[in-house]
Amino acid sequence: MAGLNKVMLIGHLGRDPELRYTASGAPVCDFSMAVSRRYSTRDGQQHDETEWFRVTAWNRLAEICANYLTKGQQVYIEGRVKLDRWTGQDGQERSTLAVTAFEMQMLGSRRDQSMSSDAGEETGAPAGPAANEEEQIDPDDLPF
């Protein structure tokens, strides 16, 4: 019987993607991704929890990620997950969740993406739609 290892993540890039090439010339792109959730305890206190993933894309997907993704951008990633463990220089056991991506979809509106790369981010202008504006959602942008 075959197994299934599939993960679907929606989160924000923690850093700009880094593209490199293997000795055989295959493109590889690495970036970190933060996936957050907010929950309330029984006493009504709000808590935020963030999980960090190291994402690797290969071949054509690697080139696309390197060319179109930027730090802070919201993205949908589908792939397989692996827990990498090692011993640090200080002797402490460490681990990280590594995802090998086989599908990527950029989320958020084009307006959000262009505003985050424009001077609006430097002046403190909001990156999303104005409070009285209604955001249009394209069904093709949904990951499901």
C-alpha cells in the first residue's frame, strides 16, 4: 500500500527567494514561509501562533518562484513535508519543517503586490484596499 505525504500551506514569505543551481545545472529555489493562526482561549484571550517552514522548489517552479515572489508576499504552496533534524554546534538537537514544493500560487490582489513594492510601503500607507473599498476576489486565485 502506498502512502501519502502532502501539505498545503497559505502564509507569507519570510525572506526573498534565493535561486541557485546544482552541479548538473538544475535550478533550486529556497525561501522561508510563516503560517500564522489566531485562536481564543476559554477565558477569551487572543493568542497568535506562527509556524515557520523552509520551502524548496526545483526546476521551472524554482525559476518562477525566484522571479515573482518577494518577502512578505502571501502565497499558497503545495508539496511534501519532511522533518529535518541535526545537532547544532552547541550540541543541542535542532529540527525544522522542510517542504519540497510542487505547486505554487501567488495570493492577494495585484494591487496589494504593486503597493508593497512602491513607495507606499515606505510612507506607511496601507498595503491593502482602503477601508471603504470592497476587495474583488477572483475565483481563479483561490487555492481550492
